[in-house]
Amino acid sequence: MTPFTAARDWAERQGRGYITVKFVRWEIGAIGSGLWLNVPPGFSFDVSVPRALRWLFSPHNPQYLKAAALHDYALSLGWDRVSAAAAFSEALRASGVPRLERLVMVLGVVVFKFK
């Protein structure tokens, strides 16, 4: 188990989105790389899903939330969309999101800018 998968009660719902109440830690690359992305408490994020696709992808699915927090935080740090999407994809995988579902979501965050 990693700090990412072990984290519990780390966010609270706030309106349509969420806010972190504890750190969310993600080790970039392989375990042991020593490169960490640490989303701090108080960071606001959401799972942006186009309305037409919400029947398929719920913006409140717990499997998506940590990955969305990492993705949004990486973007707030100035990461490009492809680099942020790579962390998003790996975090979705660690959260147990199936491959095809992950592919659709990653393509969505790379190709489109929702808000």
C-alpha cells in the first residue's frame, strides 16, 4: 500500500467540487523514485465531466477523486496538460479504474479543457 492508496477521509464535498482536508501524496514514476506530488489541505478541485457523459462517468465517483485532485493540482503548478494527464492516468489505475474507462478519461483531459 502506498500513501496514495492508504489515504482515507482526505477530502470533503464543497458545492459541485471538493476540497482536500489532508495531504494527497503521489510518487511520480516508479515507487522509490523520490519524486512526489503533494496536494496540500485546502486545495479545491473537481471532476469535470461534460453533462452528456455524466450517465457514464459520475463526477462524484470515489475512484476518480484522488486522480482529479492530483491532475488539477499539477495544472495549478504549471504542468502541461499531457504531463498532468500522465499522473492522472496512473492514479486512476492505482484506484482500480478499468483500462478503457481510463483511456476515455485521459483523452478527455488531454484533448479538451472543461469548465
